[in-house]
Amino acid sequence: MNKLLKPTDVFLDLEKGIILNLKPLVRKLSDLKVFFFETSVVENMLASGLNPIIYEVYECLQPENEGELNFGTTILYPGKVGGEYYFTKGHYHLRHDASEVYLGLKGDGIILLQSKTGDVKVESLKARKVVYVPSGWGHRTINVGDETLIFFFVYPSNAGHDYEAVEKQGFSKIVLEQNGKSKIVDNPKFANKG
Ligand code: S6P
Ligand code: ZN
């Protein structure tokens, strides 16, 4: 039997997406160097002193006991690197039976989902939209709008995150701005290692 945890509560600022009294995890361009398609654009930006914040995560972490849940918010800023919209690194859960729920709060986004066997699924993410990410699907969120994309998430606290697979293999699709619109195209750098 797991130790009985004390119930906790937090306040969420729905406008800003922040969880009060929590320190966010901040991801800057330099943390995402290898994830963007146009590596040379990233290098030039960093060399000229530009290192914008791409996203922030406010997370209420629980002990990794079976049955407990982590939850929080992600604030993904608008912007592009070359033609590619800002995104989260993206990951698979280390536990293959760990699913996740996303609730859009603000902005205009896309969730790219892919399985290790080559299935791909694309979902839009916006205010009031709930997306269920079943176990086994890698997931990355992209901000394709002009304003900040904010969403709430909840997933098993013992899920674990596998970023390495995404770092090595990438996502099979990337999202680019073309003629003022978002376009999902094949990622030429995708290494289909199965
Ligand atoms: C965790 C959940 C989100 C992401 C967050 C940042 O399972 O999917 O909290 O962690 O949106 O994305 P990433 O890919 O950098 O963890
Ligand atoms: Zn996740």
C-alpha cells in the first residue's frame, strides 16, 4: 500500500496560465538547439545574443507512486525559428502504459502524436478542447497562433519522460508557416528507426 498523501490544492491564473506560488521550468532556445529543423538559424540567433524563452511549465509533481497524478500548465510563446513555429521538445512516456490528458485554455495550437511503429495523428489544441493522449504515443505541442498557447495537463506521476528518442529520431512531421498559414510537412531529417 502506498503512503497516504495529503490532499493539496493550488490556484491557476487562467489568463496567464501560471500556477500561483510555483516556480516554472523555463525552456529557452538554447535548450532546444537540436530539436529545431533549421539548426543554422538557431546557431545564428544564439551567436547574435538572441536566446528567447520558448515555453514555461508549471507543474505540481507528486511522488512516483502507482496511481498518483502530476498536473500543471504549459505556456508556449508565439514565434518561429526560420519558418518553424515554436514547439515543446516532445517526448514519449517511459512507461508504455502512461497516458495523458490535455485541456486547451488559450491560443491556437497543434499536438503532433506519433507511435514508434510509424502512426501519426494531428490534433488541434485551443480553449475548451480536451485531447486524450493514449499510452504509447509520443507528443509535441506547437503554437501556430499569434498569441500565447496555454494548456493544462494531467498524467501518471510515474510516467517518466523519454526525450532521447525524440532527440535522435525527431518527429516525422514538422509545422511550418507558409504564406501566412500553418502547414504540416514531412520532416526531411526524420530518422525512421522504428
Ligand atoms: C508531461 C506533459 C507536459 C510537457 C510540457 C513540456 O508529460 O506532456 O507537461 O512536459 O508541455 O513539453 P516537453 O516535451 O518539453 O516535456
Ligand atoms: Zn507527456
